[in-house]
Amino acid sequence: MQRALEALDYPGYWIATPNGMEGHTERHVYRYKIDHTDGKVFNFVGYCLHRKTGHENRVSNYCSRDLNRTDAMDIQHRFMQYVVTGKEH
């Protein structure tokens, strides 16, 4: 069992901060924002901060508008897994 755990290699992790969740990898810091608009409509935006340059960009693969609650939580889950595993889901 220990050898199987040692073989796992995940490049990223998430921590809870006073401003929300932050994802960390060697070169980037990730965050996301879920905006609740009129009624039951949500917008999800993922951001990536480059540690070396200090520039922050949107992660366009994980930005969506006019979502219901279930779809917004699904994108959040996929974005968090992308940061941890380094692979698109």
C-alpha cells in the first residue's frame, strides 16, 4: 500500500484562505469566482496567477455564464481537479 501511495504524483493542491480557495502548483496560483446573478443563474470564472511575472489571466476553458447551480458546481469540481492533476477533465 505504501508503494502505491508513493507512486502518486499530483502537481497541485488547494488550500482555504480568508478570501476563498486557492490552488497552488509550482508555477501558478489558481482561484475561482462564482457569481450569483438574477434568480437561479450563476457565472463561473477561473483565474491563474503566474508566480514569476505576477500576471493574472482567466482560464477560458473554465469560464461559463448563465449556469444553473448543478452545472456551476460541476465546473468548479472539474477546475479543482485540473489544478490538482494537471489534466483536463
